[in-house]
Amino acid sequence: MRDLFAPRPANRRQFSISKAQLRGAIWLTALAVFVLLPKPFADTAPSAAQVAAER
């Protein structure tokens, strides 16, 4: 087990993210927004073909 009270090195590497990871995160966010947001062009009224099929 690691010594929890040992002095830590002063030159610890900071967390860094690559350009590819950033690009992937942007794509995933855009896809999630596209899928989850309500569609503004969704037709709430039934189409003419649907009305004719119900008759």
C-alpha cells in the first residue's frame, strides 16, 4: 500500500486533454443536443395520408 503521508513531488503533471479527445467530446455533445432537444419542425397535426388511412 502507498504511504499516504509521504511528501508529494512538486512537479506533478497536470491533467491534460488532447485535441482529439476535445473534438470527440464536442461531437458527442452536439449529437446529444441534436437527439435530446425537441424538434421544432415536428408535425403535430396528422398528415393527410394518416387521416385517409383512418377513414
